[in-house]
Amino acid sequence: MSRALVFLIMSIAFLAITACSASPQRQADSTVTQELTDYKRLQKWLSLLQDVDSMSAEQAQSELPKSRVSGSPDEAFYFALLNQRVEAYGNWTLARDKFRELHNAPGLTDQQRQLASILEQYNQSRINWYKSRELVQDENRLLEDENQVLREQLGMAESERSLLQDKIQAITDLETAISTRRE
């Protein structure tokens, strides 16, 4: 073989080895870039969460008309956070539903889906707590009504007892009077 041919074969082998070793590096760079992008997207949501959490319920209520219900996932997330911050049952259900939509929305990172799922569960827990509290209040109202009825019945029974005692005393006095007349 001629030196030129050996050199050409060696050069091709070297290029092939270099290309094979460069490909994993590009994949690693691509993975790092994707992870960094995912991290930035999650950080944006966490920043929104922190901003809304620092608001009062009244501030969140006043911000709601300015936010867009549909649009980008970031806008939907912000809308849900505002509703979560307002201390009202109806807003909690809106927040829960919007977080559920976000959990299933295309184009989100796994971390964003997890955060949406956690916040959905949080709002569902608040809804359940409110409903159970509402049931307890209903039971308390029923018990108070029953208590009032029983108090009225007790008052009537005490009146009847007092009348019966008066009648018994009157009969006893009458019997005493009859008995003393006979003597």
C-alpha cells in the first residue's frame, strides 16, 4: 500500500473516531441545556407563587380581573394562584380546576406538572375542609334547634309540674279541712 492510501485510511478512521466521540458530547450539551431550560421555567412559576403568596387576599381579589383565564400556561398558573389566595370556596374550586388543567396541559416540564398537581391537591384539601366545616355547622344548627325545642318542652313540663303540685296541695288542704270538720 502506498503511503497516501495508508494516510487516507488513517485520516478516515481518525475522523470516524472523532465524530463518534463528539456525538455524546453534543447529546450531553443538549441534555444540560434542556435541564437548564426546565429549571428556569420552574423557577418562573415558583417566583409567581412567592409573589402571589406575599399578597393579601384583597390584593389577589383586585388582581383577578386583570389576569387572563386562558392563554399561556404561565398566565393560567398565575390566574390559579390568585384564586387560591382569595379566601373563598368558589375561588378554591376555580384554582383546583385550573391546576388540574395545567397538570394535563401539553408542553410543561415534569416539575411544572408536579407543582400543578401538588397545588391541585392543596386546593382540594381546602375544599374538603370547608365542606366538612359546613357540615359541622349544619349539624350544630340542627342540634341548637333541637336543644331549643327540648328547652321549651322542659319549660312546659315544669309548668305542668307546678300546676300539679298546686292541685295536689289544694286537694291536701281540702282533705285536711274536711278531716278537721269531721272531728
